[in-house]
Amino acid sequence: MGSLPRFSRTQSLTLTPELIRRLPKAELHVHLDGSLRPETMVELAREQGVTLPADDATALAEAVHVRSARNLDEYLERYYITVSVMQTTAALERIAYEFVHDLAAENVRYVEVRYCPALHTPALSLTEAVEAPLAGLQRAECETGVIARLIVAGLRTLPPAVSEDLARLAVDYAGDGVVAFDLAGSEWGHPAREHVRAFDIVHRHGLPCTCHAGEGDGADSIAQALHLCGAHRIGHGTRLREDPATEEFVVENRIPLEVCLTSNLHTHTVDSVEEHPIRHYLDCGCVVTLNTDSRLVDGTTLSDEYWLAHTRLDITRAEIDILILNAFQSAFLPEAAKNALVAQVRRELEEIA
């Protein structure tokens, strides 16, 4: 991943929410089905005859937004609401298109958005369920300049054979906007080792992979993701520090952590923002990136997450720049394209000082 960024001059501007919004940013861990516009959900529900918990956008956003779930499983129940209006190709394309425009409004330059196409069957084929959001992402990229890529996610709670089908799907679309495979979903009681064959498929074809781990279960789950599944990044990784040996492996091998502060609070992975171990991971040399997880379900934006890190965890401007560059450097992009993007972002960060 390269060494931590060094800057040629002292960062001097006082941090404000507006300044953070202006900074170029990358988002590596965000779920499409957790990041819809509530207004769009209301419109799609009316078109499709779907009943939602509320029929106006404000009340619906409140119903979907999680503030304090008992655990990850309760948090994930909100996704049943959002997925209910995502069962047509037109809906998937529109949601992906609007999602990128929402990111552009806060100067996100690169995004890898993930979701599970199997949740849109049998209404759609797997092919339709991947091509529709890709079309929306590509159309929005042309209009906004935001580089938008897709991660196909399997789910721990689905049969391993489904994960294998999704891994093959990811490989099939690797040249058309899909950049990686992920394993998500309820972590406790659903070990990653049951889905190793899916990871074997993507490894054989040279497709990168990430894996949710250390969110709803302990450090052993992270070890499985790394040593059995060969994950190139870890989604969340919040409980990594429970196992010094695994933490040392992550540091030495420069395995990026996709940290999501607000989401970890909402799932009770941490009891307070102040107790989040992101500071520990930064200090011990982990490659830390900052992400939203779900913009609607968590009621946050990427700019909000950086502001939260600054105001509640004393993350400095220099450290924010490190987090930003870590995200770009951890992108699943070809090296030449990634290096050019990192160089451009580094210049911009130095100018906004």
C-alpha cells in the first residue's frame, strides 16, 4: 500500500464541516441497499405497489434510520425495507445513478459500492441484477466525474453455493465495472470458512476480495477472513485488537481496514464513538480508511464521518489527510490508474492547507 503520506508544509486551516466537504475523498465500504434517497423509495413504492412503514420521505427516513440496534442482526433488518423497492432493473439503475450524484455533492471522487445481487432474485436474474446498477453507476460517472465501481457481495446467511454463483458473477463482470467480491451479512454463527470456495473462485481469476469481519463477531472471524479466505481488505475489523497476532499480521501486510464509526455505534459493536479503536489502529500502523457503511440506514455522509472522527476522537487534519490517501491507495484499481489518482489527490490536499 506504500508508506504513510508525508506533506511538504504544515496544515493550517481550521477544520470545519465545510472544509471537510471540500476535501477530495474516496469511499470503499458502502452498501447500495443502505444508501437510497427516501424520496426515491416513496416514489418507487407507489409505482410498484409496495407497502412501506411510512408514505412520506421524512417519516420513512426516520423509520429506516437506525440509531441504536441491539446488535448487527437487528440493524440488518432495516435492509428488508430498502430492498423491497429494489426489485426492478429501472429501480436499481436509478438508485445507483442517484447514489453517485449524492457522493459528488460532497466531493467524493472514487467509490466502490457493494450489494448482493441474489437479494433481487427471483424478480430479476443475476445478470439483470448486476447490469442495472452498473448502468446507473456508469451514467452518473460520465455526468459527475466520480469514478464509480461495484463490489459483488455474497451473504454469510445464504448457502455457500449462492456465494459461489456470485463469485462467478463478479468474475464475469470484472472488466465491466465490478472490481471485487465481498462476504457480508450476519457474522455471528455464520463463519466465513463456509464460503471459502467462493473466495477460491475469485482468487483463481485474479479478482480482489474484501470480507466483513470483526463487526458482529470477534478477532477469530478476522483471522478466518485473512487466512482462509485470503481477503485483501477487511470490512470493519473493529475487534481486531482482541488478537495481537492477527493485528500484527494486518499491520505487517498492510491489510486496509474499512472503518465505519457511526455504523459500529448503531450496531453496538462499540458502546460509544469515543471507545472506537480507530485511534489505536492508526497509532499502531494499520492502514485505516474511513467509510459510511450505509448513508440512509445510518443517517450519515462521508463528510459527517470525517467530522465525527475529528470532533469526537481528536483525529487531526494531518491524520484526516492520511485517512483520505489510505482510501485512494487501498482502491481496487489498476496500479497505474490508482497511482495517478493518488498523486492528484495528494496535490489537492496540500493546496487546501
